[in-house]
Amino acid sequence: MLKPEKKTGEQEHNQTSKRFFCNGGGGALGHPLIWLTCGQYGTVTCPYCSKKFHFQQSE
């Protein structure tokens, strides 16, 4: 019996680059590696695992 996928939408991750990848962070239990780009407001949400990423410009 399959267990429901664990949603991680409450987690927020800061990035120093506007383009990066997400693989779900679960190793073999993660999702396919996809590339994401932060949008106009500096945020993007992964369509697979719902992780929220925020761009923070390095000083």
C-alpha cells in the first residue's frame, strides 16, 4: 500500500542564485531533478514538492 506523499510546503529555502535545481531532497524517495528560476518577486515554488524558494542577493 502506498503512503500519501509528504508535503513540505511550509519549508522555505533561501537561494543566492536566481536559477537552481530541486530534487525533493529525499534521495531515491525525492522527485525528478528540475531547474527552477525565481520570478519577478524573487520567489518560486517547486511544482513537485511545494518547497518555497526565495532569492537573496549576496552582499
